[in-house]
Amino acid sequence: MVPEALENQPLAYGSAPPITGLAWPHALRSAAQAGLIAAALMAIPLGASFGLGMLAAGFLSVLFYRRRVFSANLTSGLGIRLGALSGLFGFGIFAALSALETAVFHKGGELRAALMQAVEQAASRNADPQAQQMLQYLKTPQGLVVVMILGLVVMFFLFLILSSLGGVLGAVTLRRKERV
């Protein structure tokens, strides 16, 4: 079914009408591939790969989508959607890989020690009694669970925001120029 605005427009030989929305099967596949690459980049212990992996996820999802749907008219809004979708996939894969690594390689003790060290450093910088009481709570097993959950929430939003930004950058830089 062709939209009314395009019904009476002549098409060049071998061309298809531009696609204005997302073709979801292609979008899901592109975002999943980009999310997998982002999760792999995040797993590499390099300082710069942290945020770059998330940005790359959004950009790559647009690039992969563009290759699958050649006639797509990618706007910034569609780039945000593709980027956010790749961020969701990337976060899910990264969280699963991190949990698997912690379970298989028994890194729970190392993680707990790193969290305890961070809490103790924060406690040494703050003399407020209420803050000290809260930091003491964070040293308990229940407090460490709270810290872990907050860390996952922050990581989730970082993946969404930075991947969406990468999607916008991809849509803007890979946009096709209109022929006159």
C-alpha cells in the first residue's frame, strides 16, 4: 500500500519509494549486532572504550540499518530510536556477560572489595554524621546490594543516552543528500 502523497509521483527506473519509518525486523537485527559490538568493547578493560562503546553502538546500528534498508530516509528521530534500541541490547548483553564473568571466575570477592574501598574513601572525605551513618549502611550486605542496583540503573541510562547520541550522529552523518 503506497501513501497517497507518493501515489502520483513518478519513480526512477529501479528505485523504490523512500521508507519513512523503521522497518522493525531490520532495525532489531541492526541494533542487536551493534549492541553486541558495544558490549564487547565495554568488556575490554580500556579507559576510553567505556563511553566510546556506547556511542559506537548507536552509530553502528544506523550504519547497519542503512545497509539493510538502502531506501531509508533516516532522520534524527529515527537515529535516536535505533541508538536507544542498540543501547538496550548492549546493556542487556553487557549485564549478562558481567554476571557470567562474576559467577564463572568467582570475582564476587574482588567486586565486593572494590565497592568497600570506594565506600571507605567516600566516608573519609565526609565528616557529616548522617553521611557517615549512610556510608556505614552501605558497608552491610544489604547496602552493597543497593549500591549494585544503583550502579546497574546508572549504567542502563548511560547506555541509553550515549547510544541514542551515537544514533543521532550516525543519522546526521550518513543521511543521503537529496538530488535536484
